[in-house]
Amino acid sequence: MIQLDNVSYSYGPDSEPAVRDVTLTIPRGEFVSIVGPNGGGKSTLLKLILGLLKPQTGRILLFGETPEKSRYKVGYAPQQARVDFNFPISVLDVTLAGRFGVPGDVGPRRRRFFPRFTKQDKEEALAALDKMQVADLARKSFGDLSGGQRQRVLIARALCSNPELLALDEPTNNIDPANAERFYELLAGINKKSSVLIVSHDLGVVSKLVDSVVCVNQEVRIHPTSEFDGKLVSELYNADVRLVRHDHRCSEHGHVHTSDAEN
């Protein structure tokens, strides 16, 4: 699905590379998380994969083609959406924007400033909202939603084109910790039909749900989840870091730790 060969990118001629000499392969169907310290290049790597940035060196293939040619197969929700919350637009209208440019579209939707959406488009948008458990908000104003609700709607917008790959940059930024784990379990359900690639800082939660972890700190290494432990995290962040596991249920006496690996 994704192939990078010796890819490097920097934001200026005199700046350090944001990512350096990245060689990476991700197969179809996987649930993959990109993790790393702030400024380590996580979002840069995602934007390179999607063709939003062009590498200075190396080659990137997305579904066997250049990212520009295969971008329509991807549903993308960026870290921060630039939205005028005073603009009177409904949740359904925001979600329908994800149907614009879907292959097979015909004249009116491409030519008009206000595209005409079909009955099927609306059904797909409502189905995507239902997957994200916000279908009851379809007629509400987008600007009136909470941060977590907006995030779910923007992901529904990315989903409603039925993408082969769902790519999300820090999707739980506006979701409270109590709901974050349930949100990731929603993504695990979506992964049954689509590949999922997320940038996330929720190391403890993500490591239990994803197939592979891509560690980014300028350079990139990919690990199966089974290898993702406290030592690896400490090396990634260049600091003493403890990975804490949160179980769904605890005994009445609290957690019982049988080995250092479970701390």
C-alpha cells in the first residue's frame, strides 16, 4: 500500500531534515500508528505519504502509483481544520464535502460552486456519521458542536468516500481521555474494511490496538506491536519514559504487576 525509498525532507535549505533517509513499506489492510516526539517529523511523514509535501530525495508510492494519482483512494482528516465556526453549515453538509471528487462524479458536482449531491451521496454521508456515532447531529450547525463532536464529523467526512486508506493526524486531540480508548476501538472496527494510518501520542492505548508502530524522530523505524515496550519508547524519545498500561478492569486491590514489562 505504501512504499518509501530513501526519502528525505526539510522545510528550508538551511534547516535540519524533518525526516531523513526513510525506507518504509506498509502492506494493505493494516492498522498502523506513527508515533514520536513533538517536532520529530510525524505529521511531515504523513503529508509526504499523501503527496501534500514533495520529498527532496527518494521515491514514494501509494497503492503502486505516485501519491497524486492515487490520492482519491485516501480519506484524510488533518490535525487542525481551518473552519469559520460562524459560517452557517450543517454537520451533514460538512460530511458531504467528502463526496466531492469521488471517481465517477459527473458534471454538476465538478462545475458548480455549490455541488449537487445525489441521494446515494447523502446515504453515504449519513452512514459515515453513524459509524462515528454522531448521526443524530446531522441537522445541527457544525459550529455548535463540542471539539470531540467536530473531530468525529471531520473523520466521517474522510470516511464517506469509502476510502481504501483512512489517514488521521492526531485524531484524539479534542477528545477527552475517557472516550479516547473507545474512539480507537471504533477505528479498529473501521479497519475491517479499510487500512488505517494514524499519527498519535497515545502510546499506551495505541500499542494494544494497532498491527505496527512507525517510530519517527527524523529517522524512521517500524516495529510490530509485540516489540513496543518501555525500552523502545525511551530510545525514541531520548529520555527516561515509562509506558503505562491501562486495563479495562482492575482488581479491588489495584493493578498487580508480574514483570517490569507490564509497568
